[in-house]
Amino acid sequence: MAFVICEPCIGTKDTACVDVCPVDCIHPTKGEGEFEAAEQLFINPDECIDCGACESACPVQAIFPLDAVPDEWKSYIDKNAEHYK
Ligand code: SF4
Ligand code: SF4
């Protein structure tokens, strides 16, 4: 399983989740070139260890465990994974 970043990140993108992720699997970070152009941040599903730290750190509740992603945001599951292909 993995956690997934959904629509509320768009327009917020404050990187609070990046600061708490113990395995640095959320990108792009502020130091990465693509940060400015990125609409939102994405979680690498192959590296996420399901600790849940990011979920409670997000000020706009954009992050959900895979099995709890709301129906209207299911497309974000692929969107997060695609970022790492
Ligand atoms: S659940 Fe944990 S490991 Fe996965 S992205 Fe969030 S903070 Fe990182
Ligand atoms: S904490 Fe939430 S709003 Fe901020 S970058 Fe992460 S997912 Fe986006």
C-alpha cells in the first residue's frame, strides 16, 4: 500500500509533508528544479512505508491511505505513481 496526494495539494503545495516523511519519498521538493512548475507534490508508491506522518501534517487534508482515497480523487492514485515512471 502507499499514501496518495490528491487535489487539495494543488494551489497549496507548502511541502509540510516533505518535512515529516522519514524516507524522503515525496517530490518534487523545493530544492528540485521541477518544483516551481509542478502543480502538486507526489508520493512514490514504491518507497512509501505507510507511516502516515504526512497525512496528519498536511494542512488541507490532501493525503489519504490508498484504500481510503475518496472516489472523486481515485485518478490521483495513478497520477502519483506516473510521476515516478
Ligand atoms: S506515509 Fe510516511 S513514508 Fe509514506 S509518504 Fe507519508 S510520510 Fe512518507
Ligand atoms: S502537506 Fe499537503 S498541501 Fe502541503 S505539499 Fe504536502 S500534500 Fe501538498
